[in-house]
Amino acid sequence: MRIPALLGKVPGSIYAVLVLLLLFRVGSAQFLSVSNFLNVLQQSSILAIVSIGSFLAILSHGIDLSLGAIVTLAGMVSALLMVQGYDVVPACLIALAVSVAAGALNGLLIAYSRVDPFIVTLGAMGTCEGLALVLAHGATIPATNATFKVLGGGSLLFVPLSALIALASYGLFGFLLKGTALGTHVYALGGNEEAALLSGIQVRPLKILVYAVNGLLAGFAGLVLASRLGAANPSQGIGIEFDGIAAAVVGGTSLAGGRGKVWGTFMGAVIIAILRNGLNMAGLPMALQMVIVGLIMVGVLTLDTLRRK
Amino acid sequence: MQHTENLPTTGSMPPPHVDLLRLEHITKQFPGVKALDDVSFDLRPSEVHVLLGENGAGKSTLMKVLAGVYPADSGRIVLNGQPVQIHSPRQARTHGISIIYQEFNLVPDLTVGQNIFLGREPRTAIGLVDRKALAAGARKFLDFLNADIDVGAKIHSLGVAQQQLVEVAKALSLESCILIMDEPTATLSEPEIQRLFETIRSLKQRGVSIIYISHRLQEIRQIGDRVTVLRDGRAVGTRPIAETSLDGLIQMMVGRSVSQRRIRTRNTAGPREVLRVDSLRRGRILKDISLVVREGEIVALAGLVGSGRTELARAIFGIDPVDSGTISLMGRTLANPSPAACIRSGMGFLPENRKEDGLAQILPVKDNIVQASLRKLFPWGLLDHGLERATARKYIQDLSMACPSVFRMTRFLSGGTQQKVVLAKWLCTESGFLIFDEPTRGIDVGAKEEIHRLMHTLAERGVGILMISSELPEVLSLSDRVYVMREGAITRELVTERTSQEEIIGFAAGGK
């Protein structure tokens, strides 16, 4: 194979990462330092885990707006339980169970009520965020347990543990989606629901499963976030769902469903994390960062649509 | 499950004198229409049985009853001598009945193999997808069909004919002994059609029976063994194809009683051309279309569903882009056709689906009536509610609409009255040229005649009308000239007074 052909095989997102790295290197000398690299890895790991959920929802021709709120709720539940004197493990397990239940409820409503996923998960977003506020009476709850802190702050051979967990999750879901019948069925569900139904696939339980898994992923990300921050506050997950959707879309997932790769979403999450980090280091205010991320998402979608024509 | 051992074989089939399948006295009523009226149909082993009929004759409904999509109101289905109940598409599959629709049921982003075994993936000992078995199984069915398709290719990278073969392979893998094909050649090219026929012949040899829905008269004589003709929801007769003639089949399809009273009592066409279309082309959909409509003339566009009539109307009204060709209205060429530009130049379009495309269902009648004339009625952009109401009232009276008030929400009106609202909307624009797409579909008989009369009156006032209609009696009683379309091209121009249903359908179906 000739070199140009090989270059054509590299996904566009890799180029995007290289361009971003170069740009931010020009902007700030610290940007390419080892410490900042580890920082980006850690920051991107939470978004990366949540993005799998955004990806799964979009792949199955739905959307999940409740992920950020579940991130908040899971962190809050675990912190509150630990403050009440629960051990780390039961506190985390209960928080995860709550997250799965919230996701499964989304799935149940989407599968059986025929209400659009956008509306169902928008409702769940409000409900979970409100629940976190009520539980904590609007306050920030400390989560300073030393064992708990390992989850978000620990590292293995200088690599943050959370980044390893994120990578392992991608490995797992990459395998599930490509190597198992279940994965094929999720693609079928998003690609042509009618065909899936006529092929004997149990479409409704599959939808419930997808959203329950989303809940689990968001809950887990919530634990990692609370652990890294050493606290749970009722708004710390806000907006992650949109970055997750952006990561999936930038990573090549089709909003029409049925098309996309989980590793593309990983690249999308890394791009967004680098963007956020780089813009931070360049001293851009939060509001302006949102403008830039929004523009990039629209730009990528426009290019994608034009290319397919 | 053994996926690779279930190619159908002749050995397991019942002897040929036994009917494989009988549909007995099937009746199916939809609101307002009797779609199937006491229809009986039988299928023998290794037979290609053609189901022939005009649009709306009941072919698809009958097959949907068999495939478990609709329940029948009465009648029964007998398979291999046993009465069976088929309540869902999945139940139909367990009985060995597969249906291939015109719109394929494949997942575009999965591979050929994954689609063939979707929901029935072969597993390895630890429950993972056995990719080798899946590829080998898919290969076996495709090889049987002589299909040179990569089992690892994604569906969206295949052409229509290849996708159709994948559907056939999938049906084979389901051990189907009855395969229903709904207009399988509608989107195929000639060599692809011949390939499909070879496939059908080899399926027959393997003992698969095929119900072949079509209205292309030439091809059914190449491939069919027997033919059953449906008309207006009733079975007209079943004949061995060898004993039929083209004319005989056409007679059966359209019926003998063609003594329709002509509504259009005199030809009011003037010399001025209100619409002129020259060499309009759009891919494979519209092939070099030229036509003319004069003032005061009603021109019909006849043809089968899928022949490109609606696509032509949409192109003329500037909804869909075209590759080349020109459209002139009232002698002026439209530079950039768009609905807005067409309306400004005096064109109106009454779409086929008036519920979805023609009317805003939740708005009051008055809003719908003035919707396309806002610029004309209120040139300064400010609404004059008194004028709006007065205008609406005038048309409600003129068209004698069964509508108590101009404030009535449109969706509460009957189909016939709704069509009158659409008509009023375009009368209000005072257009000189109107396109009617299926003007009386789903409208009861009384209202139908009124709509016809209104169209005639419009023509008398000098409006040029292009009417798309699948109902040949309507074409014959209302039009002055007929353009017949087939496969995206105009194949014939006829003078209505000197033609017949048989002649029109002959040109539309390609029989002559």
C-alpha cells in the first residue's frame, strides 16, 4: 500500500488531535508537559466513561440527556452514605444500584410508553438533579475517605487509575459490540428497528438494557468524579451529557442510529478533553469554551453531512 | 441450531397435486373501504403464482393478511391441509412464510452475513458469535443463489439487486417454503431482472413456492405458472398463464363495464400554453419529459404507482431539484423553480396526501384557505381579519362546503370537505395552472362527483389542470388528453375521447 493510501485510512480524529496539540503548544509552553498530559488523561477519563453511554443511546437511535444528572446523583448518594458511616464498598454499590435503576426506568418508559427518548431522559435529568439537591439540602458533601480517594486519585506506574478504568471500559464495550450477538442487535436496533423486530430480536428488553447500562456507566463516572474532587455537590455532573453527545458525534457516530464505533467515541472524548484543557491553559473563560465546543460540534456534523451527499 | 443444513429440498415437499396453501373466503374491511371481499387463493408446491391487479385492487392487503401484518375479518388460512392462525410476522415465519417487501428489511450498517442470521446468530461454545460459522452459512445460501456477494460487505455498500438477493438468502436460511415477492422488479434493470428470474427458477426446483405480485404484464408471462387477478378487492379469476393472452389479462384487470358517464361535456381548451415542460431529467426517476398544458384544458397523467408521476409533479412545482430541462409557466421560463416562485407565477399544487402535505390540520379553516395567498391579500404584511373571514366565507359558500364556521378546526372535517378546503386554498391564489395529485383518493362517491364538477368549472374559466390519477374511470370522464408514464418516461400521449381503459393500461404496464 502506498503512503497516501495509508494516510487516508487513519481516522480524521487522529489528525484533529495532532492539530490541537500543535496549536496549544504554540499557545502555552506548559501544554505538552508530562504533568499536564497526566492531568488531561485524568480529566478525559470521566468524560470518556460517560461518552460510552451517550454513544450507546445514539447508536440505538435514541439519546440520553440524563447521564450528567446521574453522575451527580451517584456521587451524592455515595458521599452521603459514607458520611452516615457506611463502608466504602456498600456505599458505592448502593450508589451504582440507584444509577442502574434510574437508567432502567428511562429504558422502561422509552420501550413501553413510546415517548421520545429526548423527552424521557430530559425528564430524568431534572428528576435526578433535583433528587441530588434534595438529598444534600443543596449543600456540598465531603467524601474524604482514603480508600474512596484511590478511585479518582490513585495511579499505577504514574498512569491515573481512572484512565486505566476508562480504557478497560472501552476494551470491554468494543468487544461486546463487535464480538457478541448482543452488540450486533444494538446496531440492528438503531439501523432498522423494524428489521430487528421481524428477525425475532426482543427490541423492548434490549432498549431497557441499553439505558440501564448507561445508568451504570454514568453512576461509575459519578463515583470517580466525587473521589477525585473529594466531595459531592449537587451540580458537578451538569453538562457532561452534552460533552458526551459531542464526543460520540465528533467520533463519527451517526445521529440517525446504527452507525458508529466505540473507539471513535473515545477519540472524540479525548479531543474534547484536550480542547477544554488547552482552552483553560490559554486562559479562555468557561463561557467562551462552550462557544468553541459548540461550534466544533456543528462544524463536524456539517462536514459529515456534506461528505455523505 | 444447525444453520448450514437447512437448504430446502424437494424430498420434504408434499406431492404436487396437494395444495400447499389455501386462503379461503378472506374478507378485510378498513374504515370506509372493503379492501378484500371474499377472496380465495391457492398455491401449489414449486409454483410461481402471480397476483395481478391495478393499484388498490387488494394484492398487498391479501399478502399482508398471509404474512400476519393484518388480521382478516373473516375467512381462513389452510397450510398443508391444516388450518392455521397467523397473528404476527414472526408466526408467519415459523410457518415457513417469508415476505420480501419493496422496501427491504435489512440493517444498512451490518454485514451481509450478520443480516442473514440476525437474531439467530450461530454461537461458539462460550456464547460468542461464531464468525466462521456465520460466514460459512451465509456463503452457502449465497452460493446456492449464485450470488457473488462478499458476506463481510456492509449492506449499504450493495446495489438494490444485491440487497434483494440477501433478502432471498435470508428467507432461505429461515427454511421458508413460501416466498412472497412484492413488485420485486420495480427498481431493477433489465439484466438484473433476468438474474432474478434465474434465481426464482432455481428456488422452484428446490421446492419453494413463490407468490409474485406484479402489474408488469410482459414479465409475468416469462416467470409465472398461474395468475390470479384481483379487482376492487375481489378475485376475478385464476388461470394458467399459458392459457391467457395480454388482452385477456387486461380485460380481467379493468373489468368489462366501462360505461362511465363523461363529466367533461365539452373541451374548453384554448390556444395559450399555461405550462410547458421541455426535456426534464432527473437521474433514473425522470427521463426526458416534455409536455404541454393549455388554458382551460384538463390533462391527465396516467401510469402505475412508481412510474414517476408524483415525482414529475414535485419537480414541476419546484420541490425536488432536476438535472436538466426547463419549465415555463404562462410563457415565462422559471429560472429557479421553488414552490414560492411557482406560486408567485400562478401555479398551485394539491398533493396526494392532503392530510399531511396539503393542510395544517390543527388550524382553523380560514387560515388554511388564505395560506397560499397571504402576500396577495395582505401586501403590507399586516393581517386584516375581517377580509380573511370574508374570503373564507366566500369559498365555503362557492364550494358548498359542509363547514359550520370559518373557525372550525380543519381536522374535524370529512375527507371530501378537506379536499374542498385545499381546492379553496388554490382558488384563492387565482392560479392559472393547478396540479391535482389523486384528487379524489379516499373521498366518498358524492363528494367525488362534486370535486370533478368543480375541476370542470375551473377549466371552463380558463384554468389549465394537470391531474394525476390512478383511477382510470376518473381519467376517462374528466380529462381532454392523457400522458401515459412508465418507468420515469412518458410513453404515450392519447386523446381521451379516442382511447379506452384497456389501451391506457396497456401502455402503462408495458404490455404493448
